[in-house]
Amino acid sequence: MRQMKDSGIEWIGEIPQTWGTLRLKYCLIANDGGVWGIDPIDESEAKIVLRSTEQTIDGQWCISDPATRNLTGINLLRYRIKPHDLLITKSSGSSLHIGKTTIADSNFKENELYYSNFLQRLRVDDTKLVPRMAWYLLNASFIRAQFVYLQNSTSGLGNINSSNIDELVIPKCPLAEQERIAEFLDAKCAEVDALAGEIKEQIATLEEYKRSVITEAVTKGLDTSVPMKDSGIEWMGEIPQAWGIGRIGSYYSLRNIKVSDREYEPLSVTKQGVLPQLENVAKTDDNDNRKLVRKGDFVINSRSDRRNSCGISNYIGSVSLINTVLCPRAEMNGQYYNWLFHTEGFADEFYRWGHGIVNDLWTTNWREMKKISIPVPPLAEQERIAEFLDAKCAEVDALIAEKQNQLSTLEEYKKSVIFEYVTGKKEVV
């Protein structure tokens, strides 16, 4: 076993006796901010300018809909990304994204790509630091934690700058050993990522199964042998012969009482239902301009960018004005309709009745929502369906939670492997 020594840096800990530490700036030949350019007049002359949104939290590229901008003159040389360049997110509203780092592969030699002003470009001196080793270091949990610690905040954004990056202390070891570490981590992380990919596919399958079970139960019932009829409503299709069809306005009335969140607890309307206000949501200063919610009310977000955000409230509280608050006006099983309103079919129908606010954003108000047709099973059948879905979906959710725990375990394992090898606590033999 190799001999170790204290690095003198708390967040690095011990390193091999033959290793040292140094500031990152001594391994760099460039540390430059980006450019945004101007709106393109002629798309044929526009250049792709990558943003932090093209980077994933774990430092991978996800380039699906990049921005195109006009760059001219010296900018075409200064800000073009070259293979082995490292791009760091230096501004973000989320601490998870501050410091995420991507590396330019061979595609960046063949394709003309540039980087925006929310990114910082590092070009390493490869006689001192292997670029792939630098990528593992900059995405390692102990370095990312330092980025969060060093950030300053302006207008809700966290920011790091070139000086923060320059002054980062990293472990130093021979180039040959850096190459071995990077190659080993490439292989080991690929194994872990493959396992994680399989688990994600399993979760997606379970979620799709859950959606299909809900849709089948709330529109077709639990007894597959009963005679069916055409509902005449496209999103419902056939429904059991004994079921009726009604409009939402016949079963719910609008609760539209203005209140203050100083008197009524602020609530958030999410895909998981109505919850006490989440810490990470955008908050308004208009505290007195809220809507009252009572226990048992059904609340749905009217905007298309909050699709499937709805649920029955178990709380007395207040919600923002973009939500529609409904109280049952007829004898019904509210949980049956809660499941119905969470289906993709209803979500499509709900927003089909809406109207635009701006491009790609529309809203459905109560005057439209109350006209939407819904299935009306006999009350006893509503209760049976709701009880069945409560139990079945709890089973599926438990399986999904188990899979998500496996993903978390793999992610922590991957972080620990990277940390142990880039700091020399474990040796590539």
C-alpha cells in the first residue's frame, strides 16, 4: 500500500507521498469568458453558441436545440471551442449547476461551435494536466462543493469568476499516472452509467404502466366483461354502458375568494398534488392577492407549463392566482376524479380548451374548464375504482422508489470512486 501524507487542504484530505498540490491557474493557458453575439439577420451566417443549458449536471453535453447568433471579426477566432477545451457554468440559479464542466470532444473539431457569456472556457497545458483528468477533477464532488462555497449571489443567480477558478487547489501527480486514472475512470464510470441506464429504463416502464392502469380504470372501469358504448368524446373513447357523461361545471363550483398568505398558509400545486409551499418555487411579493383553498377542494394550475399540476387539498391555505380552485357541488368520490384529472388524456383535453398568453404558453380558465365533458360512473363504482388505484399505484410507487434508491446508491458510488482515484487514495494498478 502506498504511503500517504496530509495534503494540507481539508477537502482533498490525504494524498500519496509522491504527489503534491497546486493552484489550477498554473496548469492553464487560457481562462476566458464567453460571448453572446447579436440576433442573426441571415441564418446562413449564424453560428451555434452553446449555453449552460446544453450541459447536464454531471458534466455531459445535451445539445438538442442550441441558440444561433451572429459573431463577427476577432470573435470568430477568440470564442470558437476546440477539442479538449473545458467549459464551466459560472452563473446559475441552482447550486447544483454552478461549476458543472463539459469537455469538447473530436466533434468540436469538425463542427464550428462557440460558447456564451454564462460559460467560462479553460484550455489546459497538457504538459502539466491531462484534459480528461481535469474534467474528472472539476466535476468531482469536492471541487463542485468549492464552487458553491466560493460563489457570490446577484439577482438570485450564483456566480463564480475566473479568479475563483484560477485559485482552486488540485492534486498534482505525474502525467502518466493522470492518463491511467482517466482511462480507468472512463471504463469504471461507463459501467456504472450502463447500470444506471438500465434502472432508468425500468423506472420509465413502471411509470408508463402506472399511467396506463390509471387511464384504463378511470375510463373503462375495472370489469372488462361489461358492455361498452362510444362516449362520443375523443379523449375518453369507449366507456361502460352504465356510465353517464357530464360536464365539470355540473359537479364542481368555483371558489374564487381573495385572501392573504399572511392569514392563510401558502400552498404549492404540483404534479404530486397540493403541498405546503416549496422552498425552491418562485415567490411573488403580492402577498394579499391569493386564492383561498379549503380542505377537500380540487386545485388545478391553469397554465400549460404546469401540465398535470393538480390535486385535492388536505390543507386550508392559499394559492397563486394562476390556479383554479374548485369545490365539489354534487355527491361524488373526489379521489376518482383526482385520478381522472391526472391522466394524459384529460391534460390534453384541458389545454385544448385553453387560449394563448404568449408563444408556446396558454391557459385554461374556469369558463372553459366547466364545459369539459367527463365520465360519470355510478358512485359505488367511483369508490371501487379510487380504492383500487390508491392501492395499485402505491405498489408501483414503492417499486419506483426502490429503483430510485438504487440510482442514488450508484451515483454516490460513482462520486466516491472518482474522489478516491483523483486524490490518489486508491491506485490504478
